[in-house]
Amino acid sequence: MKSERVETGKVGIIGAGQLGRMLALAGYPLGLQFAMLDPNPAACGGQVAPLTVASFDDRQALAELAQKVDLVTFEFENVPVDALEFLAGRVEVFPRPAVLETAQDRLREKECFQQLAIPTPAYRPVSAKQELQEAAAELGLPAVLKTRRLGYDGKGQVVLRQEADLAAAWDSLGGSALILESFVPFEREVSQVAVRGRDGEMVFYPLAENTHREGILHLSLARPGDPLQAQAEDYSRRIMEHFDYVGVMAFEFFQTDTGLVANEIAPRVHNSGHWTIEGTETSQFANHLRAILGWPLGSTEPVGQAAMLNFIGELPKAAELLQHPGLHLHAYGKSAAPGRKVGHATLRLPAAADLPAALRRLTDSLGSN
């Protein structure tokens, strides 16, 4: 193993989407270099760093990447665990691959939450049509049927509202291992972005309140001083200590009348933390790099009041967006396509009281609400 601190050098990133792109952009001012690996030759991270085009389980490409870099991280949690373990035999990998074995499987994730006394929706594993019928009868409806693996941004899940929905849901998802979860009557969805260094130091960003459309994050509103901050930090701390975690982790929660209920973890930088680029002293991307390099973590104190709006499918015209005071535009260099995250804007204003009206003006100008 190398020393506990990497003084400078090159970071390998598995995945070259917008998260990898933003990691590199945060790292260049710190004197770092980057190399990325992704199967997509048009991956937008390749616009800002050297890109190796190869499948995530291409052992020769992984070995060559390991020779070029001082350590490796990843921006995409569906990387094969054995690929990261292969890399870890050649170069340091953070976060450690073991966390993916839990995060990639919703059943294992829920079992981990239960082990750590973190509240979750009631759930049952489902592997046959009869089991689905029995689980629905036991948990009651509405409920959410999900694939145990690979689903994200609303993919791989179906809401069951009545018994007649079961057959169609099984037909659409029944080829995979599934989990049925009770529907949570939540007041709002929030996320905690947290960071843990190699030495166990932890810092936490203010909670973000999230709004989704068709399963994809639409708006994140930073909530400094939220009364549920301490509970979110406690649950995040339990998870990170359990895995001896290094790097940024995002934890998604439902707020209910009894407090926070865990939805899922993301062992990487996260869409709901994009507001931190302009909205805090140190962005989630810079802090992820600091953590995996063994450097001191940066302050997560907010700078003004911030909100992040995703652009899905098509990017609005930059000149029109930039008419809005306090707006910071991030275009990902992607072509337009339905359901694709092509960019985001962060609104940062001096006072919280100014933000709602500014958001209304922005969304009205985009024809959304």
C-alpha cells in the first residue's frame, strides 16, 4: 500500500459522465491530473480528460489504467465489483469496492440499514409471481416493486396501487430479482451529502430538499439549519463508519411524521449535491478528491442560499439563462435526448428570502413550474 496521503498525481476515474467531468474540473485547480475509462466514446468526461474507451470489465484496459494513475475512484455505482477488486490489487481504489456489493442490491442495502438501526420502508424479496402476490397481501397496497439491481432515475420500478396492477408489473420486471417496498406517505424527500476522509474525519453538507419528475431529480433546494440535519448526519455516520468509507456518499431519505426513513445510498458524488459547487465553501467534488487523496477536508459552510435546477432532455439557451442574477450554468457537453441530464443551473442569492421569487422567475422563463 502507498502512504496515507498522496501529495500530488493522477486520479483514475471509472466512468466518464458528467460526474467524472465535474470531478476533473474540481481537481485541476488543485494540481491534479486525470484519466478516465468508459465504454462510450462520446462520454462527456472525455472532453476534459484523456479517455480510454473500453468496457468496465476489460481487464487489459483496467490494468493499463492502473499503471497510469496513483489511485482510482468511480462516478457510476453500477461498475462491476470484481472490476474494482481487480484494480484494487494494483492501485488504491476509493471508495472501497465492498460498499458497492451493498449499494448495488436494494435488498442487501435494506438489510444493512436494518442492521444499523436505520428506519426503512417495510419490504419483502420477490422471486416468483406467487411471492409477489403474497408480499402485496402482507405489506398492503400501494407499494413499489423494484428490481434489486441496476435501476436508477425512476427506471426498474413500478408503483402498485391495486391488486389488478400486479400481473402487469410482474410481466415488466419479473425477469429480474425483485423487492417489494411499502409505499411511504412522505412529506418531502431530502438528501444528505457527507464526506469521510482516510483518517475518519467526517464533514456534512446542509440537507437538500429534492423534487423529482418522472423519477428524475428536477430541483434541489439547500436547507441550512434544517431540524432533521442531526438525524441525517447520525444515519450517514453509521453507514460510513460501518464500511470504513472514504469519499463522498449521498443518502436519500423520506421525511415522514416520525422522522427520516432511508431510501437508498449512493457511494459517489451525487446530483443533489451539485449546488455545493457555488453554494458552499468547498464543493462535493473537491471534497471527494481531498478525501481519497488523504488531504484535509474543506469547509461545507454555505455561501448564501442556493438551489439547483436540472436540465433534462435539452439545454436552454445560455444567453437567456444568464439574464437571471445569481445563476451559474453548467452545460455537460451532451447531445439532446429524452430523459438525458444535459446540464444544470445553480441559483445562489445572498438571502433565503430572495430565493423563492428568483426560482419562480427562472422556471416561468423556462415554461415549467
